[in-house]
Amino acid sequence: MSKGSAARIAASALLGLGALALVMAGFIATQNHQDIRPMVVVAYVGFFIAGLLSPGGGAPLNWAGGVAAALGGILPALALSYFHVALTDHIFLAVYVAVAVAAVSMAIGARRLGSGGRRGPAIALSSLALLAAAGAAYGLAPAMVEQFAYADANRAVAPFAVQTLDGATVSSATWRGRVAVISYWATWCTPCLAEMPEVAAVQRKYEADPRVVILAVNAGYGGDTAEKARAFLQRRPLEGAVAIDDIKAAGDKRGEAGRSLGLKVVPTLFILDRAGRLTAVHTGYDGAEHLAKTLSARIDRLLANG
């Protein structure tokens, strides 16, 4: 490969990296790392532009530049996900990769049409592809996210107790005969903050129903303490009682409740049936899903089943 060809491919990779930077800027601007809809649109536009601007030459070099542009934005994203910096949700990451490949491929196709003197069809194709990406983002993505958000379970849970921020002890043994939802969060967790209004809406819906208990539990790690959680909730209050999992007392990176339930990441919702068995786990949060609606539906089914 000549020095000129290598330089063009390197420039294409930098354009792909720029597309990733555009996506990350969108995350920062919205302060929500988990909304797949704008991410799809921003990623598509960013990688389409990267594909259009990637230095060309002959047809083989066009495609080599396109591959470099895609990989320039995909490989750093995989690294960010691996080190738990961003794009940590596997479905979210898979969609990002698919959009990057599709957008660059469409851009290379549009370039070939345009270079052949068919600018009208190239513009029409590009516009239709962008509309299709936006339609998929806002039409199909919410259903996909909701489908993968919940993992069904059917296992017993060892009894546990947590302390509320007011100093009261809450024991899981007292929940027998009730549907219980335990919502794990942390003050430093951006998706947790985005999820809070949805959890609060469900709390308000069932606050007068003695058959349902919904408890928000601070995970107690990552620097969180009861004092820090109380100070945080003065700015962003939650409905009902809020507890904290005491990792110091448990002598582990998870508290007693987290160990019993199988906590791995925050935010996570654990849903227990009226017999005290874990029936479902909802991991992460995406603004595209209708969490209050789907969580309420699961609670209602468990109530109906007795």
C-alpha cells in the first residue's frame, strides 16, 4: 500500500472517530446515556458524513476508506464499552455498530451514484435512508428495548433486611403475600437518574394498594453513603421509603440484599411475586422504553395470578 493510500485510510478512520465523538457529545448534551432513539439518528448522520468525506480514489479505495471510517468509530466504542465508560448496554452497542456499518455503506453507495453523474438518485437514496433510520429509531427501537430489558426468572430469594435512610429496618420476610419491586440506584449513575421519574410514577400508582411494596435501594457502593443519598434526595426526591444496602456490614462489594437478589449493575429492578420468589429482573434504563407502563403491567399480572 502506498503512503498516499495509507494516509487516506488513516484520515477515514479519524472521520469515523469524529462520528463517535458526535454520539458522545449527544450523550453529554442530554445527560442521559441510555436513549437509543437520538443515538441512532446522530450515529447515522455522523457515519454517513464520514463515509461521504472519506478520501477516495478508485472503487476499491472507496470501500477501503469506508471500512476504515466504520472501524474508526466502532473499535474505540468497543473499548469504551469494555472499560465500562460508555455504551455498556450490549443491545445499545450492537445497534450502534449496525447503524455505523449501514450508514457508511449507504454513503459509499451514494458517492458511487454521484460520481457516475446520477446526483438526483444519490440525493433521493440518501434522503430515504435517513428517513428510514429515523423511522426505525422512533418506531421500532422502543419495542426492541422493552423486549430485551426484562429477564424472566423463577427462583427463591434468601431473606434479607435493609435500613431506610430514616433508620428503620425493612425485612423482606414482611413482604409475603405482596408483590415487591426493589429498585437499585446510585447518586453517580446517570441512567438511574433518568429512571427515577418512571419508578416514582409506579410508586404513586400503587401507594394505596397494600398488596404492593416498591422500595428504592441505594446500592451503597461507588462512594455512596446514607448521608450522601439523603443530601441527593433533597434535590431529587423519590416517593415512599428509600433504603441503602450496607456493604460495610456485609463485608462485600454488595450488601446483604444485593447478594441475595443477585445485583450486578445499577440501575436494576427486581420483581418478587407474592410468594417471595424472584420472577423478573430489569437491567439498565433507556429513555425509549415505557418503563412505568411495562412495570405496572407485570405487577398487575402477578396480582391477578394470586
